[in-house]
Amino acid sequence: MTKYCSSCGKPIYENTVICPNCGCVVAGAGDPLEDKPSIGLRILSFLFPIVGLVLFCVFLGSEPTSAKSYGLWGLVGCIAGCCAIMII
């Protein structure tokens, strides 16, 4: 019991994921699901901004980091397309 819960302050075991006293998830515990955006989907979001918007909406609840990345690349692709149309 060398660690303390960040929520209730009670001592907990080192490898504890959920505090047995308050039920809160312990910060830094375990290996959470990796939320790493796919390079292929980012490129697809850039080339087809509507795909980026759809991916943003689909992944927002489960993978927020990926969702923001896809939305950002979709927005950048939209702005780049508008600039290209204005130049041509």
C-alpha cells in the first residue's frame, strides 16, 4: 500500500485500477486503450473532408483524440480545397 487514491486519499495497492473505497478510476493505472489516430484515415479526411466530419462524429465518444485529429484534417482539407478553387 504505497499509493494513495487521488479522489478519496485512502491508501491503495500499487497495481490497483479502481479504488475499493470510493470506486474511482486511479490515475495512471493499467494500460488504457490506445487512442492513436490512423495515418490512412487522416489522409482520407484531408482528401475528402466530409469523411473527416463523419469520422469525427463516429469516434467522438469512444476515441476523442482520434476524432479531433480526423476533424482537424477534414477542416484543413476543406480550407485547402477552398484556397485551391480561389486560386484556379
